[in-house]
Amino acid sequence: MENIIFGTNWKMSMSRAQVTSYVHDLREELDAWDGHPDVFIMPPYTLIQPMAKLLKDSRVLVGAQNFHWAQGGEFTGEISIPLLLETGAKIVMVGHSERRHLFNEDTPERRQKLTASTTQGLRTVLCLGESLEERRSGSWITSMKTELHALFEGFSAPQLKQIIIAYEPYWAIGVNGIPASTPEIEEVVSTIRQLVSEFTQQTLPILYGGSVDEANCERIMAETSVEGLFVGRAALDAKRFVSIMHRSVKERQPT
Ligand code: PGA
């Protein structure tokens, strides 16, 4: 892992009018930061193209929160990877917990998407994370094993290289989320790391997401082994997002 990674998922937030000032603020901060961390932003579909344009000559990747695995065809209302590539998207997300829970995205569908994006050269954020019941009963370990095996089986090294894992416990996400403690985060992160290396003989970056903000980012970076953070609400303001990056990176600098 070379760089610390910070990503944000905007869900249905933000508008075309807000994008210009967001990018202006973000660039002002990042351009002044020598060797800034890796950053990706997943706005709503309609904002990908304008954002990708504004960030063209930067290292910030812009991409989609979801997509369809087929190259094209009769799938009304869906978006394919070739269409996303035309907008300037460089990264996509697979299996955010809201997609799994609200839109019933199951493991075979997630695998199809992961196969499509990684074979078409797109960085892919794969979201993983247990429900509160799975956590309390301890069944999350078996579910995680089954899930990772089903998702990664037969994947080639170049495919795996495209993947960034985002560990987001379902119960810690959003306005009603219960923030996870650092031992709770590290327990799952280290298990995922071990399972991934067992199944694939590779090391993939693992981010943590779920109610990350300025108040908890330093602790998460100091007390867990994550390679970065995946931020929702607290990154809807570019200056707050960069402030989270600064505080987090500081925790990993040699003293
Ligand atoms: P949150 O969202 O930071 O607002 O909890 C995280 C996410 O859903 O990825």
C-alpha cells in the first residue's frame, strides 16, 4: 500500500450548482498539499461528467455508486460501464450496504458487477459489512468467509489489483448509525485482511466507513490497520473532507 486513500460517497446529495464550488475548494486544498493522499469521489450519476471535467488534470478519481454488469441491452433504467467510461468515470462501487439492504443486491449480482468492472479496467470499491444481528451473534465471520470466497473465486491478479475494500458495518452508517469502536473495526478488518490473503494470495487496501468525521478519524487511523477512510455526510463539504484527510494522515506519519 503506497498511499492512504480517502473516498466519499455522496448518495443522492449535492446538485450541479454545488459542484463547481466543491471542486474549487477541494482543488485549492489539495493543490497546496505536496504529495496529497489518493482521493476518490462518487457523486450521483448526473454529476460525474461535470466533476470529471473539472478534475481532469488532478489525481482525484470520480466515479459511480452503482452500474449494471451488462455491456448493453434491454435493462431499462440501468447504466453500463461503457456509458460510464464516456463520462470520465475512473472508479465504481459495488455492493454498498444500502444497495444490499434496500435493493436486494445479492452475492451473485455483486460478483457479476465485480467481474465486469475489474475486467474493464475500473478501480472498484467493494463494500463489505455485517448487520447488527450478525455482529451480536458472531455469525459475521462465517458470512464474511462465504462472501469473500464467492466474490473472489477464480479472479486473476490484475482483476484483484483493481479492488479497494470498504468495510462499512451496516449499523454504523448514516444518520441513525451507531459509531463503531476501534477494537470493533480492527476485529473485522484484520479478519478480512487474513481471509483475502488466504483466498487470493494478495493484499488489498481496506478502508473504513460509517459515520466517519473529524472527531473520530484520528482515532480510527491511530488504533486500526485501515489504509484509509470512506466518508459520507462529513465529506459533503470539501474543506471538512480535506480536514479529515489532514488529521488522519498525521496519525500515520513517523514521529
Ligand atoms: P456516512 O456514510 O459517513 O454518512 O455514515 C458512509 C457510507 O454510506 O458510505
